Amino acid sequence: MKILYDGSEYYCRDRDRQKGKTILSQDREPIRILIIPHQPNRNVKVRSLELACHLATKPEYEVYVLSWRLRERSHPNPFFKLGFKIQQNLESGSIEPKTRQERGIHWVRLPHLLAPDLICQDFNLKQLQKFVKAHRIQVVISGNTYHFPMPKRSSMLRIYDVVDDYLSPDSNPNWRRTRRFTLGELKKAEYILTISHALQAELKKLGYGQSLRIPNGMDLQAYTADNGKAIE
């Protein structure tokens, strides 16, 4: 099996091929892909969600995208803020697993906890692994940085997308947390993607010299004269 994207090939284990069977293209089941986005905002062009839309147009893939809802509420009183976070986790952790299909993509809701500590990450990982087993997921593509670790099963292909600098000291207010999470995901990944030469250089320092750079693009249709905008 292979995934083709941006001229690159990602290979997944094909047990039937290893057994010497001849499989006709019309007899093959679609490759089942789970995408874990960096963040679930569907109102903007998010890199992982754009990939999901691209793959969903191809009949050889069955695309699942993990979705969740982030609700931020500002409380000057720290006790009210803590209470809101506890309530939010109680609600999200008790939801029923649900899959909804829209425009060729299977949107997945799972019980989850949003506090970025190891206990919550372990809970989220167990929910993901149940889903992966139940739906026979073959490929996981993740850009997530602290909520949803990639499953540990080695029989699937795991691709990790480094979408920003979560590795350098002081790169973000929570850099220790995001660096620890990112390093763990890099160790699991068979393939590593990133968006820039600078991030490739950071990955190389850590011993990951084979990352693939796929730069973010620009939506030219959004900057046409018809929309009253000009391209300089």
C-alpha cells in the first residue's frame, strides 16, 4: 500500500503482497487513514484538514479526522477558572464515541480530556487505540502537540507533521510541555514532515535527518481580482 501526496510516497505494510497474492485494484479495500490535526478549527485553512480534504477526493482512501471542541472562558477568579476546566473535562470525557460523514470525510468524536498533563494524554491515547482497532486504521497522520498522542501500535504507518517550532527553548510559552510531547511523537513516527528548512535543521540536530519538507502554500483563489485583492 502507499499514500501519494505532493509527489512523495508513504508505504504501509501490505500483508497480502507479502504472502504472494495478486490483488486487482478493484478488489482492494480503501486505505483507512486517521488524521489528528494540530487544532480543530474548521473555519480557517488548517494544514492537516486541507490534506484530509485532498485525500478524501480519491477513492483509494477512507479518511477519518479527529475533531473536538475547545471552549475558552476568561475568569479573573482562579477558582472559577479551575471549576470551568473541571466541568469541561467531565463533559468531554463522558461523551459517546461518534462518527459523522460529511463531504467524504468521517469526522470522529471520542471521549477525551483537554488538560495537557500525562494522565489526560494517557486517557486520550487509550480512546484512540480503541478507535484504531475497531475501525482497522492503517495510517495515522498527526500534527498534534499535547492532547492526543499517536497510538503505539507498530503495525500501522505513523506520520508526524511538525507544523511549528515546538522544540527550541522559549519558542512558545509552554515550550517544555510541547517539546516533551513532540519528542515522544517523533520517536514513534516512521515518516516525519515539516514546513520549512529551519525546522528541518532543528530536526537534524536531534538525529532526524530524513524529514520531508512540504511548505505551506497560499490559496491563490482567495487573492484574485474578483475578490477585490491583488497579488503583488
